Amino acid sequence: MNKVFLYGNITREPQVFESKTTVLKFNVATNEKFKSGDDWKERAYFHNVTVFGGKAEYLKSKLQKGMPVVVEGKNVSGSYEDKSGKKVYTYDVNAIDVHIISGYQANLDDGGEDLDI
């Protein structure tokens, strides 16, 4: 089973790409706390998220940098060659659902309610 749940904040303004279908791309930062010896440490992870079609169309005017979200999706991997010819591997999340966490208020016409798509 390929299933991912992310709970974190959007780190930059989402980008919209229009072609045959609408594509919305954004990044989500998540944190992990772990014990190292006697000390607790925290590590941040940054995830590339992509939403397609009608969901992307709906979310493109809702999502903003800094918003706390829960993303449900699946992992996808790919690769490409950079300018120097080195192979670069990518790991992304294709979103199935995106939920804005209740209580977040930032210039939303809908008052920051849960958006379950």
C-alpha cells in the first residue's frame, strides 16, 4: 500500500500550472522530534506536494504560505539529469485530499473553515 499523511505548514506560495488540466504545486514542512543521548532534538523535512485537476482548481485560491495543512496522498519518485549530467532523484507526494486546519485565519473569504476536498 502506498499511502502518505503529512501534517505541517506550507513553506512557500503555491504555484499553479495550466495545461490540459490544472496542476497545483506547493511544499509542506514537517517536524520530527527524536532523542539523541540525553537530549531531545528536532529535525525538519520538506515535502513536494502536487494536486491535479478539479481539486487543484479549487485549492489554488485557498492555499497560502504558512497555512497548517494535512495532506493525504501517495509517494511518487522520479529522476532527471541536472546541468552537469548528474542523475538527480526526486520524491514527491501526489495529493488525494488536502485539509486546511481549522482556526487558521489569513485573508480567507470563507473564514478559515476546514476544506475537505
